[in-house]
Amino acid sequence: MNREELGAWLEKSDSFVLQQQTLTGNLQGMTLAGVAFEQVDFSGVDLSQAVIKECNFNRCIFDQVNFSGAEFTYTNFVECQGKGIKFNATHWSASSVIQCQWSGCQLQSSQHDKTSLVESNFSNSQWQAATTFQTSWVNSNLQEADFSDSRMENLSCIDAQLQKTRWAGTEFEQSSLINCQLQEADFGGARGFRLNFLEGEVEGLQLNQMQVELPFFYKLDLSHRDFSKTGLIKPQFQECLLDACNFREMDLTQAGFMQAQARSADFSKAILNQANLIQAQLQGAKFHLCELGMALFIKADLEAAEFIQVKAEQAQFSEVKAVGCNFSGSDLTYVDFSHALLQKANLSDCQVYRANLHEILDPDASWKNTDQEVALKTDPVRQKAEQDAKKAG
């Protein structure tokens, strides 16, 4: 069926269902509206600049089809196949691709508005300079796809295969990668605001020179990584494994490490003002010469950690386990150590003006050259209130 025959059918047909046909030739710039295509072979057809509205393509074949510059609105592709498809500079609106096999397709400079890819194969596809808005990719294969210099706004990517994908220069805005396979994916040079990495596999994930504000990492194994080469701004690492990671000299102001495990991590000379390290596992971590103003270490495990010559004014260390922790030479002005376990801790040569030492446990701790008289001792009124509350509870 050529252009003229298809045009005649569209004009006269009452069913608007085209089944088991083969289309040929140049269909460039055609308007297809409200048509259901069932098992139609489009191989080799030129549909560039076509306007496709409210159409359904079910189990169709699109080998070597050229859709460059086409518009898809309220259109669905279901169980379709195709190799060498060109979607360059296409515009997709409220459309979906479901269980399609389109590996290697070209989507450079395409635009996707409220569209979805579901259980489809887009491996080795080319998305350079593409833009997405409120788009979802669910359980789809995008391995080795190239998203360089694209823009992803409100992208939701769930259970997707993103191994060896490339994101250099991509700009993200409020996007989430949920339980995705990200082995050897390269986000080097990516930028933007609030990119969420939620669970998934991240072995070999590259983040060098990634400049994203408020990236959120949740329940990921990021151990033994050098984050000092990234440009992350206020990163949040909730419940992540960060053992032996390098954060040296980074600006981690307002960063989050809540319930993270960062044993033997190196934060030397980092800025951690107002950072959240509540309930973090920080055994053996190094915080030499750090800025820790108003940082939160509540209930953290700091066994054998090193806080040598830190500036920690108004930091919260209440209920920490700091056995063998070294705070020597530090400014601990207004620090709250309430109920802290400071057994064998080194607190020599420290400034502790108005530091709260309420109910600390410090057997064998060293306070050499530190004037404890300027600190606040156990408050008997608070002590009795806590004891009464414990009895009542």
C-alpha cells in the first residue's frame, strides 16, 4: 500500500483499523489520526515530518523507518519491532512504547513530554541532546545508550537496565533512578538539581566531575570510592555503604550521612558544617582539621575515629559511642556530649567552653590541658527528670 492507496483508505474507511498490510514508499509529512495499525509492516517507509495523533501500533514492523521530525500525540506502540529506526528531532506527547524491540534506534534531539517506555528494548540507542519532561522508563533495557548533553526533567526510571550508559553533560532536574542496574554507567560531567539514586547495582559507576546539587543516594554500596573528584553539592547518602571512601577537602556543608556506614572513611580537611551524620557508623574514620559547626553526630558510632584539631562549635555528639576516639586539639565550644560514651577518648588540649557534659561516661579518658571547669557538668534537674521518665516508661 503506497501513499495514494493509504490516503484513499483513510478517506473512505469506516473502521480505522488497518490489519496485516505492507506500506511502501514516501509517506513524508502525512497526518495519521485515530488509526489502529495491526501487524502492519512499515519497513523502509519514510514517515519524516509525519503528524501522528491518537494512533495505536500493535505488533508492527519498523525496520529502517525514518520518523525524523515526526510528532506523536496520544499514540501507543505495543509489541512492535524494528532495526535502524530514526526518531531524530521527533516530538512525543502523552505517548507510550510498550514491549517493543527497538535496539540501536536514533533519538538525537528528540523531545518527550509525559511519555513512557515500558518493558522495551532500547539498548545502544542514541539520545544525545534529547529532552524529557515527566517521562517514565519502566523495566526497560537501555544498556549502552548514549544520553550525552540531554536534559532530563522529572524523569522516573524504574527497574531499568542502564549498564554502560553515558550521561556526559546531561542536565537533571528532580529525577529518580529507582532500583536500576547502573554498572559502569558514566555520569561524569552531569549536572543539575536533585538526582536520586535509590537502591540498585552501582559497581563501576562513574561520578567524576558530576556537579549535581542535592543528589540523593539510598541503600547503595559505594564503598572504596574517591568522591573528592566529584562536584557534588549537599549530597545525601542515607543508609549507604561508604567504607574507606575518600571525601578529603570536600565542601560537604549540609550533606547527609544518616545511618550510613563509613568506617575508615577519610574526611580530612572537609567542610561538614550542618552535616547530618545521625546514627552513622564511623568507626576509624578520619576528620582531621575538619569544620564541623552545628554538625549532627547523634547516636553515631565513633570508635577509634580521629577528630584531631577540628572546629566543631555547637556540634551535637549526644549519645555517641566514642570509645578510643581522638578529639585532641579541637575547638569543642558549645558541643553537646550529653550521654556520650567517651571511654579512653583523647580530649587533651581542647576548648570546651559551655560544652555540655551531662551524664557522660569517660573512664580512662584523657583531658590533659583541657579546662573542664568551663564546661557544663551533669544537670541534676535534668538528670532527675530523665530518671523519672525512665521509671515511668
